[in-house]
Amino acid sequence: MLLQLLSALWESLPWSEVLLFLASFLLIADCLKRRRPKDFPPGPVSLPVLGTIFHVDPKKPHLSALKIAEKYGKVFSMQLGTQWMVVVNGLPLMKEVLVHQGDNFLDRPPFPLLNEITGTFGLLASNGLSWKQQRRFVLTTLRNFGLGKRSLEERIQDESRYLTEAIGDEKGQPFDPHFQINNAVSNIICSIVFGDRFDYHDGHFQNLLRILDEAIVLQGSVWIQLYDICPAIMKYLPGPHQTVFKNWDQLKSFVKEMIEKHKEDWNPSETRDFIDAYLNEMAKDGAASSFHEQNLLISTLDLFFAGTETTSSALRWTLLYMALHPEIQARVHSEIDSEIGQSRQPRMEDRDSMPYTNAVVHEVQRISNVVPFGAPRMTTNDTELAGFRIPKKTIVAANLSSVFLDKEEWETPDVFNPSHFLENGQFKKKEAFIPFSAGKRACPGEQLAKMELFLFFTALLQKFTFQAPQNVKLNLDYRVGITLSPQPYQICAHPR
Ligand code: HEM
Ligand SMILES: *[C@@H]1O[C@H](CO)[C@@H](O)[C@H](O)[C@H]1NC(C)=O
Ligand SMILES: *[C@@H]1O[C@H](CO)[C@@H](O)[C@H](O)[C@H]1NC(C)=O
């Protein structure tokens, strides 16, 4: 009876008109939301629903908006789903956003995928007071565990020994250095946060590194952008985003396990590592409100993954550039031979007397551009930039590539050329070298990463000459994910 009534109603309705009405209502609503705010930076017209994402080539997101930038200038706007994003190009504006007006651009946007993974806890995705407290604690603890002191340097030197041994075992035959380097680099941050390193043959840990790598690469896919636009639907669909969630769950379980172990043999009077220090902080009377289990978990996870992926990618790029530029590699070898020799390990002090090697490390970071857009920011207040008005809660991306490839800043921006960082044979600092971003929310791992890059690189070149395998032509193809990392490659490490 009811069914019949409903079907009669169904048939009697002028469906085409209802649909037309609904569609135009949605379109109008969509357009209203989509109108650029007053005095907002210009940009391309966006399609309803999906915004401007299809203006960006997912294979080359850091370069493909070139035409937009040419047309609209240093600051332009695009749409990510229903949200506005402002892209900032060039060093002067970058400094304005990251440093001079840093407080107005301090927040991270609430991307659904990232929020789902982190719950906005931790350091990377948090905001406000919680971020401030986590950040201060991380910086102090990193410093206490030997940043700028000998102990951390020693850890990197010890790890260099394991790494050169493992690479020596390859006997000059072609091999993919990816996971050995990943493991070595990760062991440094692991020794700081977990108080332990992991053997290169530890299958469980190698698997975690592979899962992390997979998540980082998948997070560059269009699926993730779609998830961020309509999480409510995507949540129920299969696809790479489900793998991303699964992988992060496994990584979280691993960190959770480490935390549980620390709790079992916790001794407040002996702080072995970051987790111990955090447990002490949580136990303090009148501890700041943000020191709780969830922040412990996600802050540790943030350090673990941010301290692994970026530095490992940079080091893998370095070996690739050395194999592609044997004449530059030869100059690094000769500087190592004259300043360090073969009888002892490289140390940080050596950097001052090794301007060429130092310049090579910097130049690789410039040209390989591992984190092309930094991490996205969001305005904390209505603000002004280059004469435009940017409302509160607008997403802002600093296009670091635009600084690294700027003809005004570099003699030959498209060419791998260590002289960019040399003047009269001395190392020359460059203001436009900002791979770690700048200002109050810049990378807290900068000092650590710089130490790792110099020590690992010098230790590897002290022992080996890196070359393409016979009949193989190496190239600079990259994988786009959260980072730009080299495509898997085979290389030969010939003992020197
Ligand atoms: C070559 C190596 C590295 C590069 C190029 C790099 C780059 C960056 C960049 C561009 C940001 C975004 C900063 C911003 O929003 O302005 C960042 C954030 C961050 N990095 Fe690094 N990083 C590197 C190594 C490390 C290491 C070794 C650690 C571990 C201690 C680390 C931990 C973090 C964390 C926790 C954040 C989030 C900071 C926050 O939101 O307050 N990074 N990094
Ligand atoms: C970022 O900068 C690079 C180099 O100047 C440029 O090719 C690219 O179009 C820029 N991307 C965006 C989204 O502004
Ligand atoms: C935000 O901007 C308004 C207007 O310029 C100003 O009155 C207010 O103090 C600012 N708020 C913060 C938190 O900076």
C-alpha cells in the first residue's frame, strides 16, 4: 500500500525539473563559496567541486603551475576542493610570510587525511598552545641529546661505520642503496627517540621503512587530494588512501610498542632518550596540559618519520649526483684525502676546512629540492601580503623551488654547480638556501640533518667511488610524494 503510494508519487513528479533545480542550486551554492574574497590574489578560474587541482600535473606539481605563475605573478590563488590556497613565490615574499609576518602564517591547515592520521596531535600537524609546548620540548630535548655536542656526532660516526661496511659488502657490484641509507639515517633519529638502532638485516624494521616509504610516495597521488576534498565519501571507497591509513596504523603500533617498553623499565633518574624525557615531563607536577599519551605518540612518530625520509632522500640524491659528475666527485675525494686521509673518521670540525665538500652537500640540497613546497601553512588572522588581503584560515604554500631556481639568486640555477656556494675558494652562505624553511615553524631537525648529511657523505666518499653500473645510464627521475626522492637506481661503490 505504502509502496504503491510512493511509486505513484515518484511517477507524478516532474523529475527533469527537480533535477535541474537541484543542479542549479548546487552550482550556485558552489559558485558563491568559490568567489574569490575581496582583494584576494588572482588566479585561474576553477571548476566546480574539484577546484583547481587539475591545473597541476601530479607528476610535476612543483613545476607545472609555471604558466599560472607567469600569468598571475608572485602571489596567486588556487582552489583545493572548497578551500582557497595562496601560493607564494620568490625570496622576498617568502621571507615576509615565514619570518617578518611569521605569526600570521604559523598554523597548519586541517587536511582531512593528515588529521585522520595524527588527530592533530604531535608537532607537524598541531596548532596553538599544544604546538608551542610540543615544539619547545622537542627543541630542548634534541639539544640535550647532544646537538652541537660530541655525543650525537659520535652516534653518526658509529653509524657511518656500519653503513660503509654494508656498502663494502656489495663488492663494487651494482646495488640499490635505498634501504641501507634509509636504515642508517633512520638509526640516528631512532637512537635519539628510542635509544636504540636497528640492524640492517632486521626484517621487521626494514619492513617498517618500506611501509613508510610507500606511504610517503602514495601521499603524492591524486587519490589523497580527492580524499582531502571529500573524505566522507572516499572513506568508504577502496584505493591508495586505504593503504596509506593501513601503513600509518602499523607505524603507530610500532611507536606504541616502543613507548610501552619504555614505561616498563622507566627510571626517572636516568633519561636514556626522547621517550624517557617525555615520560618525565608527563609525570611532573603542574606539567603543561599538552603532555599526554596522544601527544607522546604522535610527536615521537613525527620525529621518526620526518627524521628519516627527508635526510635519506637528500643523501640518495647526493650519491646520484656524484656518479653523474665524476669530475666533481674527484674534487671531493682530493679534499678528503688532503684534510682527513684514510686513517681516521670524518668529524664536524673538518667541515670548516672542507669548503668544496660543504658546497657540494649544499648544492645537492638546492637542486634536488626534496621538500618543494615546505609544509603547508594557514593564516592565523586576516592579513595582508603584497597588497592583497588574505583572510584568516587561508591555506598558504611557500614555493621553495621558486627560490632555488631563481635566476636572480643563482648564476646557473638549472645546472648542478657547487660554485654557487663558493667565493674565492671559501664556503659562502646564501640567503636563498632555505630547504629547511625559515622562521618560527622552520624545520627543528635542521642542525641534525646538516650534521648527518656532511658526516655520512664524507664517510662514504672517503671509502668509495660511486659510478653507474656498466651500460647503465643514470638519470635524475624523481618520485613525487610528500618529498621528491630519486626513482630507484642501481649504483656501484668501488672501494678506494
Ligand atoms: C634534509 C633534511 C630535512 C629537510 C630538507 C627538512 C625540511 C623541512 C621543512 C621544509 C619543514 C616545514 C617547515 C615549515 O613549515 O616552515 C620541516 C618541518 C619539520 N621537520 Fe624537517 N627537514 C629535514 C630533516 C628533519 C629531521 C632530521 C628531523 C628530525 C628531528 C625533522 C623534523 C621535522 C619536524 C618535526 C617538522 C615539523 C615542525 C613544525 O611543524 O613545527 N626534519 N622540515
Ligand atoms: C614554483 O616555482 C617553480 C620555479 O620557479 C615554478 O616553475 C613553479 O611553477 C612554481 N609553482 C607554483 C605552484 O607556483
Ligand atoms: C588580527 O587582526 C586584527 C586586525 O588587524 C587585529 O585587531 C587583531 O589584534 C589581530 N589578532 C591577532 C591575534 O593578531
